[in-house]
Amino acid sequence: MGMIQELHQKLINHEITASQLVSDYFKVIEDKDKDIQAFLVLEKEKALQSASEVDNKIQRGETIDILEGIPYAVKDNILVKGIKTTAGSKILENYVASYNATVIQKLNEAGAIFIGKTNPDEFAMGSSTENSAFFTTKNPYDLTRVPGGSSGGSAAAVAAKMSSFALGSDTGGSIRQPAAFCGVVGLKPSYGAVSRYGLISMASSLDVIGPFTETVDDAEIVFRTISGKDPMDSTSHNISSIPDSRFLPAQAGQIPNSKIGLPKEYFIEGLDLEIRSRIEEVINKIKNNSITIKEVSLPSTTAALPCYYIIMPAEVSSNLARYDGIRYSPLSNLESPITSLHDLYFKNRGEGFGKEVRRRIVLGTYVLSKGYYDAYYKKAQRVRRLIVNEFQKVFEEVNFLITPTTPTPPFKIGEKTSDPLSMYLSDIFTVSANISGLPALNLPIGFTKEHLPIGLQIIGPYNSDYSLLQIAKFIEELL
Amino acid sequence: MDFTEIDHLLDLARLEVQPNEKEQIAQDLSKILDYVEQLQKVDTTGLEPMNGGTFGENVLREDIINPQKSNFKKEGYFEVPPIF
């Protein structure tokens, strides 16, 4: 039974009140967050208010839904009405969200209780949360190490039990990689399965919102609540909530008739030895449970990261063109006088955006500019189609893929900040799922000798999210 | 990558950057471009570029008036809450 279901049982059995539950979570936050720094903003009063409303319902004998009274945290690039939404950037430091993102609307309607915004890498750009304009979140398992990024705050909040679940966004691995680093479940849904309305855009063809939870069951509950076609996001669609019966049993406890592929291009030289051996142990457990595991090949795997680092910055340079720093950031230090509107934009954007953001905007501007567009951007779009085709083909042989989520365990704060390329390589196993729109999940499978979390990634065909969750649950139970 | 190119890109992106940082950006960019250069070797003959993240369809809705939006008519005008 997942955490959410456990809490729900306790609430309906009157073992705990929602107010007590929320209070308890805030107590943990007050205890631990000064060291971990996962949160940017907390909403204690409103949360307690909402909790007491749930308690009134329970006292009146009304039935409550599974998420009612359950506290959750939100990555700061998702709009929560009336709360500051900064995307981890100075250029939006004073922006108070004017509407709720659709996912927030849905969670509110489900009765879940918003407790605060979590720290991201600025505009979701990064793999360590070190790029936040405000501060760096620490890994709850080792405060000298990164929690991963860009949804580091959300991952850390769930890992440290400061929230029962949290929302993040994943453009190149930003849910799965921090989930692996923090030892929690992180789901990147199929592109379009969850509405992006109210998500501050980074790369519109790659961005997906998804949950961080302690168990796969919990991830399914949250995903079910936040997913669905939204008229406000025309890239969104409904997906079948029934796992594919050709290879998954209707009931839990039965052995799935699934075939799992291990793409050989992911089990490379540079993969950390402890991660490799732990994954091999898990694979053996799966084999011993009569599931077919075979080696497969995805030859374009090495092209995925460069492909991503052309397409994503291109979309970034376009999406971030809207930020002028006029309304929502503190005025720049007017040492040199502003001579024109053009000048104002230069200075506000130059100051309001951090280094990594500026780097990616310039890179994107370059690959989209005249003379380079065909060689870079168009080429990358062709490679993208190649990667999509390759996955489609491999899913004719197998039903799911298992890979490592990250090439290394969580690295030390500051270890990769001087070389952007080495930071980008942390996403080497995760970007393919974004490029191809496929659903992918990080499952925590254990720890290194230094007690650092190890994650395993499961990838499924497009729109197979519920099947993916089923197989993940099965593997989770074997651990 | 030379500075005139960087200056041009910074101008397009409306980003003011200090001269010492310009050099850093130029270096970083060169490194990243060298890395992504490997895409040139990937055989993509016959493949159409893929635009966007889904399999490109227009999303349409029925051509009916949204009742919420037709209630603001007053004397031939639309009455709306103040915007500014």
C-alpha cells in the first residue's frame, strides 16, 4: 500500500485528522528544510484551513476521495494562483501567478492540499538545482551532494518526507534524474498526457509535468488525477487507463506476460559499477519470475543528447523571448542610464537571467539563425524522427525497456558547474524519452556503499502510461 | 567562434553580457557546437523533419457559441471587467 492510500485509510478510520497530518508535515519541514532547502515558498495557513474543511467533511460522515487531505508540493515553474511563481529566476522574482495551472486545478478539485513551491534550476535548465537564482537544494541523503535537477526541490521534499507527493516537470530528464538521485519514484508521462497549461514553458515539444512519489501506486493515483485532455492545451489528449491485457494481467499478483528489452547502448563503459551491478541484480530477479528479458539495440542512442541540445535551446530561445524584466523583477541597478527600450531589454534580460539560461538562449539563437538553421535545427529534427522510428521498431520486439536512469550516483555540489558539457551528460539516459514523447519512470532500487540512491528507468511505448505503471509496480514488489 | 558572431547573437537575444563573460560564452558555445557536430554523421536520408512533440493534427472544436461568453452584450457592445 502506498503512502497516499495509507494516509487515506488513516483519515477515514479517524486515526488522524487532516489538520494533524498537515501540521505534522509542516513540522518535518521546519525541522529539515533549513538544511535541505527544498522549498521557496510555504503556505501553512491556507493549508491548515483547507485541511480543516476536509476534517469537517469527515466529521459530517461524508465520504472523501483518495487525495482529499493529502499534502503536496509544486515545482516553482507551475502556476499556483496567488502564490509567487519564479521559475527559479530573478526575472520573475516578483511574479504572483494570476491563474492556476490545470494540474493544480485538478488537484484542488480532488481535495489535495497545496503546501508550497519547491526550488528548481532556473527555468528548468539544469541537472542539479545549482542553477536556481536563489539557492541550491541539497540531497537529503548527503547534504554535500546535489538532489539532481531541474526538479531537485520536489524530489528532495518527497525523499525527506516533507511532502507526501510533489509535482515536477521533465524536459530532458528533470523528473527522473532527481528522482534517481533522491531515491523516489518519478514519472515522466507520455507527451500530451498531462496538460501544460500553467507550466512555464521551456521547450514546448519536450516539456511534461509529472509526479514524485514514494511508491508506484501513489504515482498512479496522482497521474490519474492530473492527466487528461484539456481544451486549454491543444497538445493534450486522453489516454486509455486500462493496462494492455496482451501482456499485463488484469489483477495484481499475477505474473505479467511481458517482454522487457535491455538496450545495449545504455549499458556502456562509463556507467558507474555499483549502479550497473545493482541493476543486474534486479534484472536477475525479474528473470527468475519468468519474465522474458532480451538484449535489444537502439543505434541512435548516442545521437539523442546532441539532438536534444539543439532542439531544446532552439525552443528555449523562442519561449524566453517574452521576458523583459519590466513587471516582475526588481529594477536593475541603474548605474548606467537606460538610453532606450532596446537598452532596457538588454540590461533586464542580461541581469535577470542566470548564466546557464543565457548560454542556452544564445545557443538556440545560433542554431535557428540564417545559414545555420538547416545544418543544425532541421538536421536535429530529422534525427528526432529517426529516434522515434527506432523506438517504435523496438517496441515491436518487446513491451518495455529497462535502462539505468543516471550514469553516476548523485555528484557533489560544485563538481560539474565549471563544465557545462559534463553537466549535460547527466541526462544521457533520460533525453531519448523526451525526444520521442515516450512515458518513462524512475524506480528507486537501492543504495550505493556510500548510501546514495540508485535508480532504474523503465520506458514504455507512447501512451502506455498505465501499462508502464503496472510493470513498474510488479518490479517494485520484487525488490 | 569570434566575437562579432557572439555580439550578433546577443543582440538578437537582447542579452547584455560583460566582456569577460562574452569570452566564456564563446568558449562554451564552441565546445557545445563541437559536441553536437556528431549529428552530421547520422544518416537521415528520406526522413522528414519532425515538428513538435505529437503526431501533428489540428485540434478543432465544434463551431458553437460558448454561452459564458455571450452574456456580456449590452446595447450592441460587449461589456467586460476593467483590464488596465
